[in-house]
Amino acid sequence: MIARDTWAEGPAGKLRLRWTLPPGEGPFPWVMYLPGYAAGSMAFHPEGTVDPLRCLLGALNDAGYATVRAEKRGFGGGGGPKAQDAGFEEEHSDLAAALAAITADELLRGERGVLFGHSLGGLHAPRLAAGVAAVRGVALYGVGWLTWAEYLVASQRRVLALSGASPVDIEARVRVLERYNARALHGSAEPAEALEGIEAWRRWLGVDEHGRQLGRTGRYWREVQACPVAAPLLALEVPVLAMWGSADWQSQREEHVALVEAINAASPGMARFEEVAGADHDWRAHATPGASMASGWTGDFADGVAEALLRWLMER
């Protein structure tokens, strides 16, 4: 794996582009990785630890693909305010600027590439791909077909059941979540304001001392809720791969199957579903969703993720 850094000019300042390259001078086919919601650096974990992203990108390099990922604003030496205070649409604009810089990079010299959306990055991928001739496919992992509010309820029901919660407790918690969402997602309340009357659930709902939920602002999550899911996917004119790991307790198999079926109904043969046995949401190897939950985000890399992605890439 050969590291290379370049820069893109984003709406709020410079964005660092972190590349990993195969040996040789190129041009290389490429994959742009689009991460989920976490507002942090895209640098690899320290050496000596299992880093699923490093493992996946290394496997792509070994197969002759260049990879690139854009730092979120304010990280990696980039300019602008920190990503924690950015909206989802501002982040989308940053990614669009990064993609423009990538496709113009002399190292690629006209080679076409694939956008790989992971988790909420899957909402960005089809919108970024629209009308960009240099994009020849969209790959997705651990994504959704529901709106954000619908997903949260379905996901919490599953997670609570896996945790051993009783049906009564599950119903009670879902009602709290729906009350919060009515204010924070469907209304205009900021996360801390949406806690009125349900303050005891602050930690469970992920609202921190800075008034952010899961490290992001209320505006970010309202824009996620407003982001169209179906239309951008159905408008794609390039092949789509939707992958789901059988140990993933954060996303649902049914949503991946549904989005592939919908795309193929509109454009026969355009999309493929791949179930990756023994992989969780973080691409770690676990036998079941319950085992993944109990692991605390530890575990070896699930090689099947790279294998499934490469099988599809080799056909493009």
C-alpha cells in the first residue's frame, strides 16, 4: 500500500484527500470511499490494531485499484469549521468537490471509478454519481431503503430484541424514540430541546453535553431525514452492488434486498445483492449479530467483504 495525499477546494476550505495506491505509475481504476456519519478523521487506526478500512483498501490495492477518501471538514489539516457543526448537505457539497478533484487528478488520466458508500455514506453515493461520466458504478454496504426516522424505529426494535429486552420495554422505548423524532426530525427542535419531558433518556438517545446527537447537530439529522432515498438510486445509469453482512445488527437485510429489487424493476439487471457471511457493519468477522454486539467493536477483518466487492469490480 502506497500512501499519497492531495487536496480539494471545498466550500468551507481545503479538504485533504487520502489515497492508497498499488505499485506502478498508473493510470489506475479507482474506488472513492464514502463513510458514515462519524465526525472524525479518515486516518487509519494505529499500526498493530485491526483496522477494517485499512484491510479493505489494501485488498483493493493488491488487485490494482487506487483508493481515495476525503477527510471531513476541519480534519486532517483541512480548513473550515469542524465537521461536528456541519450539516448533511454541507458534507455532501464537500464530497462533490472532492469527487471533482479526484476525477481531474493526473494520476487517473481518464480512468473511470466506483463510489463505495458505507452506512450513511450510501445516501451520498447515488447523488454524487448522477451525471458524472467518470463514475462507472456504485457499491453500497450496510445502507438503507427507509427514511431515517423509519430506519431508527426498525433498527431499535431489532437491537433491543437482540439485547434481550421484553416486548413491553421495546414498546416503551420505541414510544420515547418516536416522541423525540417528532420534535427533532419532523420538527425543528435541537437535540437538547427535543428531550423535554424525556430527559431521563438522554444517554440512550445519544444526546451529548454539547447538545449534539451522535456527535452531529440537529440540522444534520433533519437533512438526513429529508434526503431522498429511492429517487437517486432509481435514477442511476450505472451498475449497483448492495452488500449486507450476516452479522450486521445495525442495518437490515430486507432493506438491501428491497432496494435491489426496485432498481432491477426499473432497469433490469442493473443491481445485485450480495450477502457477506459472517461480516458485521464494521466489516469485522463474527458468527452472528449478537456476537458482534457483544464484541465492543473488536474482531478480525471479514475477508468476504473485499472478496464480494472485488468480484463485482472485476466485471465492470
